[in-house]
Amino acid sequence: MRGTFFLGAGRFETRELSGLAPGPGEVLVRVAACGVCGTDVHIYHGSKGSAEVTPPVVLGHEFSGVVEAAGPGAEAVPLGSRVTVDPNMYCGRCRFCRTGKKQLCTRLQAYGVNLNGGFAEACVVRQEQCFLLDPRVPLEYGTMAEPLACALHGIDRSNIRHGDTVCVLGGGAVGLLMVQLAKMAGASAVLLSEPVAARREIGLQVGADAAIDPLHEDLPARVRELLGQDGADAVIECVGNNSAARQALQVCARGATVVLFAVHPVDELDEISPFEIYSKELTVTGSFINPDTHSRAVSLINSGRIQVQPLITHRFPIEQLEQAILTQISSESIKVLVVPAHG
């Protein structure tokens, strides 16, 4: 069994894996596919992930596969089960875990961040991190469960009520999931802001009521025109740069909720207008990982309610992980998968 190890900023090596015998309560998952995430991109450039990264480690936290072996006491997930893995594990002891905010756990561990993950032919995980995929669902779709779970947490924090209007900034994989979830949450209109034409087209395909090109249109004016009001009731920023964060405050209505969902560079700072937040009585919030939302995400994927297939645009073998990451960065992709058996 082989895996591609992250050795430090911009460096990878594909080599044999060791320690693949599952211990008590663990199972061995033969990886079918693993998605490349914006967090992987940040780690590739030398930034931290959801937890501190200590090379060498196999990255990849959006993965699915088949359970092939089980350790002592691992009886909850039968052999042959088709599963998606929730990578995030919490200590249960810190004050955040004990007050209902486990996503802020001070001892967070995650497969594919500080424990070997899915950019490999196999991965050993705790049985409780596995969630069953419907036999009719392609295993590749299971790679979208983790980003969908994170998106669900963002939607929960957006305070969308039935009849509200929503503007999603960014038409990458998460932005396109947000479009779908906002519609499910009862939004009367969902607008997508995205500069890449192909992504705008897919945004309309998966449920956006209108798609705006922010490079060639006046975004705040266009949002007001399309909605017939002073802005959107909820704005979800899925881009990850200062320009998008500023736009989020520009396109929201008075009393709106603004969710800064995307991963921004750790050392990036920007100026905001406290008076604007005060005078418009805005709620500005972050959204971090997926506390207790993975099961809901898998249920949505199993039900077919979420369109996954249009979002998967590229596939690479594990030996070409760096190329997969560079493709994920490019505007030509939406969601890039690393597929161990891909030729």
C-alpha cells in the first residue's frame, strides 16, 4: 500500500505506508477517492490546516472508500461497508468540547491534517468516524460529504429564514454546495457572484436564480437590482480574499448576516468599517469545520438531494498529487479528486 507524504511546503514523496494494521476500535479503509480542499492548498504553501501539520504526513481529509479490515472491538462498521470518513476528532475534555463548541477544541486531531489521511491507497481510522454510503451512490460522491458537512455548519450560522434572500460569493465547490443548501433552507432567491463563466453556468444548473460576474458588473448595484431591496438578507463568502470579504459587507442588507466561510491567508489583514456594521446592525460570523454535521451531509448525499456530479471536474493518481493541487488552484477546476486507482 502506498501513500503520498507531505514533506514540507511544496514537497511530496510517494512511498510505502507502514502501520496499516487497525488497532482496537479502528478499521482499514481502502480509499476510493479523496478530494483536494482549499485547506490542502494552504498547507501546500506552508500554512497550518485546521490543526498543526507536522511532516511527514499523508494529507487528504475528504475521502471515501471500502472497509477491508477491522481491529478488536471494531464491530460497528461491517467489512465491505462503503463509507465516507469524518476526519475531525475532538478531545471531549477542553472547555470548548464541554460547552457545545467542539469545533474549537484545543486538542483537535484530523485525518489528512496531523494524522495520515486519504491521499493514499488505504487509511486506518476510528470506526466512529465512518458513515455509511447508500449502495446506489458512487463512492466518488462520498468525497463531498466533508465539504458538505462544513457547508451545513456555515448555513446553520447564516440564520437563513424561509423567504430570505441570499448572495453566495464564489462558485467553487463549496460555493456551489452553499447555493443548493440555501435553496433547501427556504431562500426565496439565491444569487451567485463568480468571475468564471463555466462556474456561473453550473451555478445556474444547481439552483442559483442569477449569476453575476463581479469583474465586469457592479456587484452591489446588480444585487440590489435583482432582489429589489437594499441587499441580501444573508451573504456567504466562499472566496478567501480581502476583496471578497469587503464585497460581502457591500452587498448585504440592513440587519443581514454575513458568513466568512472561506479560509483566508493566516497573516492577511484588512480594514473594515465598524460604523457600517453598527449602523446596518450586521451579524458578521465565521464558520469552522463540521461539528456534528457529517451525518446530515451523508444523508443528503444518500438521498440524491444534492447535485454532486457537476462539481467533480478533474481526477489524478496519488503520484500526481502536486499537479492535482495546482489544478485545484486554477480557475479551470471546481473539485479535483485524487484517485489511487486512476490510470
